Amino acid sequence: MKPLSVTAFTVTSALGTGLEAHRRALAEARGGLRPCDFAEVDLDTWIGRVEGVEAVCLPPSLAAWDCRNNRLAWLGLAQDGLREAVAQARARYGAERIGVFLGTSTSGVEQTEQAYARRDAEGRLPADFDYRRTQNTFSLAAFVLEALELAGPAQVVSTACSSSAKVFAAAARHIEAGLCDAALVGGVDSLCRMTLYGFNSLQLVSPEPCRPADAGRDGISIGEAAGFALLEREGDGRFRLLGCGESSDAWHMSSPHPEGEGAVRAMRAALDDAGLGPGDIDFLHLHGTATPANDLAEDRAACRVFGEALPCASTKGFTGHTLGAAGILGAVIGLLAIEQGWMPPSLNTRSLDPALRGRYVLEPESAPLRRVMVNALGFGGSNASLVLEGDSA
């Protein structure tokens, strides 16, 4: 693919709102997980909750879209001059020439959960419940289109944990086809009862902060996040999207192929798309969920593609697994690593699993980074890898 300029980006997660909060937390190896305090959830686990989402008020013109997911999106859009950057792009290209490609796994399902709790005696949902603007998967893109006054091609990808990585590829294809000149990509996934109790029923939720790559890892910590990036065909940004790789191994609905076959194909496809070889990557941001099977499969896949010397890490010990927002969160962390010239560690990894052969970063390390690969590997074998390039500060 022809490289695309990344001219603006931002992220909001349990580490805080905006890039500076993430720079500080990653550099200080300070996580954002907390004992589960999400309303009406009684589980012995830790979560990555974004502080203040409950208090966000959408402006009157957008009040009909109110739900936790869209409030989190609105909070994320307000950081790091993202809205202003989009407005400038809209002035350059026109509203209809900027695409919107976003990922989510549950959208505003929490609003439906609340509506079901308010059913009347005959089981009817409350009259003020608006499925189209809340739980409907496309509501995220429709909300962002209206909030940012955009009118270009729009798509929501919902492929579980790879959702907001695959949107980079969707945007690149639309730009290459001439359907738009720029694209806002990203993802938003918010906490809800369905994901917390659902993953718990699969016995995938840890009772302590998750420990990627640790010998005693026992499951994920669920988090929430909102992240966005502006991609432009022509731009002078310090960062570039060089390649995207996608695959579907369809091995099992909730387990990866034990040798990471789909991940291997996605990583190799991203390298091919970027016109690079394994030796051109300086750091690998792993999907790294902290479940026994996933970390082992991804380690085997990464070692097949890159060998055992490439530095790698998962940052889910900082933020939790943000599901449909994991791809954009990983991409932004990758861009910050390039910008700052350091590699973030696999937080909470106390004793590295001896079965893993990769070179895991366990403490923040300074290093000149030019190119980073980011993995996002979803349920059902939906995999995506991104190659990002940039100039350090």
C-alpha cells in the first residue's frame, strides 16, 4: 500500500484522558486497573474503567445519542485537538471526502441492559429506549458523523478484539479506491454487564490484575477505551501507516490456533503490504491477553515470523483488555513508543513463562524506534496486524 500520513491521534482509557496521561503512565510503569466497581456487577475481578464517563453530558444537539459508549466516544474526541484536526481536514477536503471507520464489539448494549431492567409489568421496554442510536452497532459511526459534521463513507467493524485494527485496512482501501481523501479511524468499547459476566462464564476473567506472559497468568482484566486517528492521503504528519495484514483462521469460536497460524498470516501480510522484511521492525506490540492459550499461541506465531530476538510486550496489564478498542489503543501506544523512544513493558509480569521464547520487555526500556508492528487477535480467529512508522522526538 502507499503509506498514509497519521496527522492526529488520541486515546482515552483507564490510564486517563489523552496522550499525556498515557505517556506518563507507560513511562512510569503505572497501571490503571482497579477492583471491579462497575454498577450492579458483583465479580471478583479487576477492570480498566475510564474515570468520569458517567458524568459526561452530550450537548443538546446530540442528546438523543446518549449511552455509555457514545459518552465515552465524545470524551475521547475532545482530547489532543482531535476535533480541531478533523475540522481542518473537513475544510481542506470537504465533509463528504472524509471517511469514518470505527470498531466496537458491544456498542451501546449497556443502554439495552438498563432498558430491560425498566420493563413494565407486561414486559414492554420503556418508551424512551432508542435502539437505533444506542445498541445498534452502526450507532457509533452515525454519532461520530453527526458530532464532527462529516458525510463521507462510514463503516463500523465488529470482529471482536481485532475490530479497531481492521478499520485501518478498511480506510486504506477506501482511500486507495478514491472514495475519500482522508479517514477517521478508531474504536470505542465501553464496560457493560454482558462482557463482564460473559467472559466470566467462559472462565477467562482473572481475580487479580492480568499478567501477560506470566507463568501464573490466569485470565483477562476487562477494560474500556476510546481512540481515534486521522489518516490522510497527503499529509505532513511525523507518523505513517505503512501496511495492514488481515486473516481469519476460524480454528475455534473462542480459542486461537495453538500454533498461531492466523496470527502468522496476518503479520506476514502486514510486512508484505508495507514492502518490509522481519528485520525492519523494531518492536512488536502484542495482543497479549494474559490467558494461557492466547499468549502461548501468539508467542509461537511471533517467533516464527521474527525469531526470538525482537523486543515485544503486551500493555493490557496497564489498561485491561479493551475488546473492540484494543486495536486502536495498541496503535496509539505504538506511536507513542516511537515518539518517545522507549518500549513499554508487560506490566504485572512477575515470572516470565519459561514456555515462551520471545524477548519480552519487563521494564520500560529506552530504544530508538522507527517501525512498530501492532497485533490485534479476535475471537473466532479474526486477526489483524499493523505496521506503523515514525520519527522520534
